[in-house]
Amino acid sequence: MNKNDLWKKVLTFGILFVFIGVGVAPASLISKNTEKTSNCDIPTWYEGDEWTYTADPVYYSGENGSFSGIVENLKNKVLNITSIVHDGVQYKVYEIEITGDISGDFSFNQLSGDLDGKITGTTFVRVSDLAQIKTEILSEGTVEILFVNLDYEANFDTNFFPPLELYDFPLNVGEQWDISCESISSGAFSLEGMINESSSGSQWINETMYCIQKEDVSVPAGVFECYKLNRTDNSIWYSPDVGNTVKSIVDVSDENTTFYATLSLESFSRSTQPITITLNIDPSEAVLGGTVNISGQATEPGTGNPLQNANISIEIPSTGDSWVTATNSDGYYSETIAAPEITDDTPSAGEIGSGGVIVQCLFSPLHGIRVKTLVIIENTPPDKPTITGSTSGKAGTEYEYTLTSTDPDCDTVYLYIDWGNGDIEEWIGPYASGTDVEVKHTWNMNGTYMIKAKAKDIHGEESDWATLEVTMPMDQQSINILFLRLERLLERFPILEQILSSILVLNKIFTF
């Protein structure tokens, strides 16, 4: 069943659920090459975090019916951080409670009336990347038809295989990435004594997400700097300060169906964790197999006092890797790892993959958690430098040379210079890719020297050697002085003249 057919059937039986299932639950709305101008990493949610929205308007019109109304007090609250098994795989998830009020004008075939009901439900979101795993929605209330109130009940369940990873953290302006999964949905709608129907189906979600720009967005909860994300029929504004969506617009239409809704943040609150734990990943973008340091500190949130000998668990769920360590006397922890191969469901240019690193601190009975993203990149060594400058000169005189190295990934570069006389400039920099770097050097003795230089990017990949031959010959005055000294030496030591003459004779014999 294609996307539009599925929507038509399920919307007929439960218009409110489609909007909640594809446009309201936080992870389902929040949707990473071109030049990166800014970025934000994955938020860490915790028990008690909540965001309240209003969906106004919510409008649907199709072949069998329509709905025009509003969803108010649409609250998404983190109930728990737990684990679930989905399609045979165990995931660490946020369990999120959904509640709200829905009202509006409802029509189905020849029936029409005023709908007034409550929404309850649960959605499960993967901690490591906010991918949506499944959503379960129920709504109950009344529809007033010709002054008669009839009870209705509707439900809508959706499962995603693999989990729908709309984000590709960290978000970068100008970046795009692909999303792909199968969505399997089922829904039912009953109206007292008149309608009792159900539907199920599946669809493949294959789209490209775009992080368009950063802009300030005003909603009832305030004004927030947001990342604007676009996908087919959907625009989303995500705020790092809120840790979630602050606004979303869904606009879907074809020759038979129209669906439009606007979601706005009314209020939000973030809970304080029992343990404050920081997390640093250095580097956060690493080359496969490169060294990565994971570190941070665990403290009491009220006093800021460090937690000593607290248990620290580190895991990268997408690879199955995990480590266990503990804090020292100052509350710090550290673990050095080799960057693993991470593959995810949101391929993006320049990446092998990206995944969340989850660090948890247990200091019984207290608990703290922090999540950040480790990106494994495809790295290309910088081009070997060009060396320009004088190729001959005079000993004792300072000469200037220009070295330039370009990195295909636009990484900053360091330069290593061997002047050929024992003098070395060891990894000077860093310099932006393509920068002309001017360096000076003096050779104090006559001779021919080979300048060698190579570049290294921030990930440690080195270029080939570049070379330039430089000659510091003796001038005529120096040659005259040398012969004068030689004549004086021979005058003082006549035997040297005899030895030199013998050598010349022997050389002629053997050459002959």
C-alpha cells in the first residue's frame, strides 16, 4: 500500500492519530555535505522532561470525510529511561507519554458533527540518536451529531523497521542526509452504533533531509534560535536550547487528499538529574581506528562536589562496544579508545557513520546520563605542499620561501620542513587548507641543499614529500681567497705539493 492510500484509509477512521503519529510526537518530527557553518549535538533527555504543544490548525479533507480543529495541551513527557526489544534487537530508549485534548468539526460520508476528545499514548525513542521505534496512540471522546452525543474510540499504532532516524547529529547547516525505513501501521475507529472499522498497512520511507539554515523562531514559549530542517511535505524548527522541536508545519496534498497542520511549542521544562555528568569526545570527528578520548566529570548537582570512585559505564550502542571505569578523587573519568566503524541509517557525505556515545554514572542510589555523538569520517590525506622561492643564493643570506598545501576535506594542516642542513621546522601550524605559509631560512655554508616538506591534517594523515633543490655556490672572491690560502699552504709544506702531484699522476695512469 502506498503512502497516500494508507493515509486515506487510516485518516478516515482516525484523523487525529495520523497527525500525532507523523507530525506531533517529538522524535517523529525532529528531523545532517556542503560547507559546515554551525552545528549542534544530540540533546540528553531525562525523566520528567516535558514539552507542551498546540496544533492549530489541524485540517484534513478526503474522499470520505474531513476534519478541521485543534489539538491543545499536547504534552510529551519523558517517563523513563529503559530498554525494549524491537524486531529482536534490544535498544536503550526514552519512554515518552503523550497526552492532549482534541476538538473540531468532523465528517464521515453523510455524517457530520463536533468532535471532542482526549488523547493518550506512548512513543519510544532511541537514546543514542532520537530515532523513533514505535508509537501507540489512543483517543476517546464524543461526536455530537444532530444534538446527540455519540461515543467514539480510535487508536493508531506505528512501528519502524529499522528505527526511523530522522536526525543525523550533530546538525550542520548546509548538510543533507538520507532516511530510509519501513513503517508498519494499524488503526481503528468506532462511532457508537454507526461505525466500526479498522485498517493496517505499510509504507517505505525514502527521503532526503536538509538542514537549511539557522533562524530565530517565535512561538508561545518564547523566541529561540533554531535549525530549520526540511523533508518532503514537512518543515521543522529544532532548538538546541529547548532540546526539541519548537515548530513544525505538515502540508500534504494530492488530487483527492489535503492534510495541513501547524505545531507550536507552548511551554517546556527540563528536570535536574541526580548526578551531573559531563562528556567530552576528543576528537568528536575521528578517522577509523584513530585514537579517541572520552572523558568528563561527575558531580553533585546541588553542591558541585565531585563524586569519588563512582561507577562509569561507556557504550556505543550502534557498534555494541562498551567500557567500564570509575571517577578519581576529583570526580574525573577518562577512557581512550580506537575509533570503531559506525554505520547508521542516515548516510551523509564525508562520513562512514555516526552514533551516540552514552555515558552513565551510578553512585547508588543516584544516576546520571549524558549523550554525545561520535562521527567516523572518510579522511583523505592533504596534497603534498608546493615550495616556491630562490633556488640559488649566497651563504649567510636569509631567503624566504612560500609553502602551500590543500586538503581535499578542507581540514586544517600542519607543515614539516627539512632544510637539508640539519635544521628542521617540525609541524608548524595549523593553517587553513590552501593557505600560503611564508617561512625564512639561512644556510651558513656553501653547498647544495634539498628542501623537503610534507603536510599533515588534523587527523594525522600525512602527504607525500615535496622537494626543492637550493644551491649556495662560492662567489669568485671566495674562490680567489681559497686558492691564495692553498698556495700559502703548499709554500709552508712543500711535501704536500709532491703528494698532490703523485696523486694526479696516478689518477691519469688509472684513467688511461
